[in-house]
Amino acid sequence: MAAVSLDQSVGRLQIGQDQTQHGSVVEEIAGLIRVNKDGHVERPQVVPSVNAALASDIGVISEDTVIDKDTKFWARLYVPVSRGKSPLPILVYFHGGGFCVGSAAWSCYHDFLARLSAKAGCLVVSVEYRLAPENQLPAAYDDGFKAVMWLKQLAQCGSSQWWLSRCNFCSVFLAGDSAGANIAYNVAIRLGSAFLKPLDIKGLILIQPFFGGEVRTNAEKHLAQPARSALSLSASDTYWRLALPSGSSRDHSWCNPVGKLENLRVEQIMVCISEMDILKDRNLEFCGALGRVGKRVEHVIYKGVGHAFQVLDRSQLSQIRTLEMMSHIQAFIGCGS
């Protein structure tokens, strides 16, 4: 398997320049994030951010839209252009990055979601949520909930935005990868008691959902990872220390939801699991727990690939598996619409 990797050398010089000014380093994931004692946070640009432009041959129009102008909260939209006049299912998507890094503007997500929109025939709303540690959980969940309520308001009151006429508000899916899948799940939990009409949340699509726990799984203990893997066990632990409220353990329900699923009102869930991911066992345990409380769970294991392969690994195998994943998501959305 080709290593799923991030270039940890990018920004290494810049990230160390202000160390004296900001005190000692208290948390660090090499090449991704460094947190100093005074709370100063540095994130080198390991993945370029891009504007919403897309090549015309993709068959998708993309643009950025403001959800809340006062807080500059925004999302990036992807609208297929060759799907006739029928309303499109809506996929509300949350990017990964351990709650601490990443963006809806990252080139890897821009490419992946544009292709997914075209393949699955859905309108994608990619949410730019607040990051930890500056905004610890539940900030990202708050933003996800707010994004769904914004869609509800648009459905109720209308707007001059051209893409609204393409939306099927009765067919909404919440989705994300890694930490974004965790956000999608926890937003769904919060939406369980909300009045959403005319929105109808049809399902959850969770790609390599980022969960944890104090007791290690076999995959966490024994599954060997490449030196530059997208998610190592030490990086996972650091993300959770930065994202969870101070004093919380990895058995907090936001991190370890197994056994606490009774408030989930969504009936159809798809979970995408990578065979070489340290989260594999947790993802399978999560699927089993969902089944035990009566949810319809479809899970797929992608052979020979690791965490975040669909956005970070350009190997031939990963490209094949990414196309398989898109086809599975297309079928899931089609069945749920």
C-alpha cells in the first residue's frame, strides 16, 4: 500500500520562528499544528487552499456562500449542471482534520467533493466550521447545527440564490470524513429533538469516523502505520486533547459514543472503513452498536488503504478505492432519496 501522507517538512522553518516569543510548545503534531504555552497556534499550509473555480468538464458549478455574515461563517457549494430539472438531494459535508486543521477550501476536499457531486448527483454544502484548540468542542457541532438550521430557513423563506431551485429539501444527508464524520454524527444527535420541517434528514454517511476511547483497540495497538500516515495513534491522542473540553477523557460521549446511541433519530447510516486505518476496529464496534439499537447500518471496508486515502493519497489503488466509495455513496443516496 502506498503511504497516505502529509508533507511534514512544509512550514517547519516558519513554525519555529516565534517559539521564544510565545513560550514553550505544549502540544504538537509535526508539520500540522503547534500550540505554545501562551495559547498561540500555528498551522503550516500543508495543503493549498483554493477558490471555488472548477474546470468546465467536471460538470459541476461551485461557489462560496455566507451562512452568517456577522461571524463570517461560510460554506462551499457544489451543484451538478447536467442532471435535468429534477430537485437534487442535499449532502451537508464536514471535512476532516482532527477538529484542529483542515478547511472546506483545501484543494484535496475541493477536488473530492466536486467529483462526488458529479458522480452521486447531489448538491453538496461543504461547511467551514471553527477549529480547536481556539474553539474547542462543541464549537464545531454548534456550527454544524447552525448550517442545517440555515438550510431550513432557506427552505421555509426562500432566497434569491439560484441554486435553491435545485434543492430537494426532503432528501438531506449529513456526511463527513474523520473528525467531520464525528461532527455529522453529533449534529444528527442534536437534531433529534429539533423541528426540522420542511427538511428531512434521510441518512448519515460517515467516512472513517474519528472516535476514540481510553481502552485501546487491537488496531490501535497493533496495526502498523507508515511513518507519515495521515493518522497515527499519537496524533489521534493529541487531537483529542486539543479538541475536548479541558479535563475530559477519551471516554467522553463526543469521543466514545458506543453505548450512548439512544438519541440518534436517523435510521439509515453508511459507514466507510479503511482496512489499514487505526480506527478500523472502533468503526466496526460503532456499526455493531448501531445495529443493536435497531438502526439500518451499511458498512463497507476498503481493502489495502489507510485513513483519509480518498483525499490525501494519489496512488493507483487509492484512486480505484475512491471511485468505489463514490459509487457506494451514490447508491446509498439513491436508495434514501
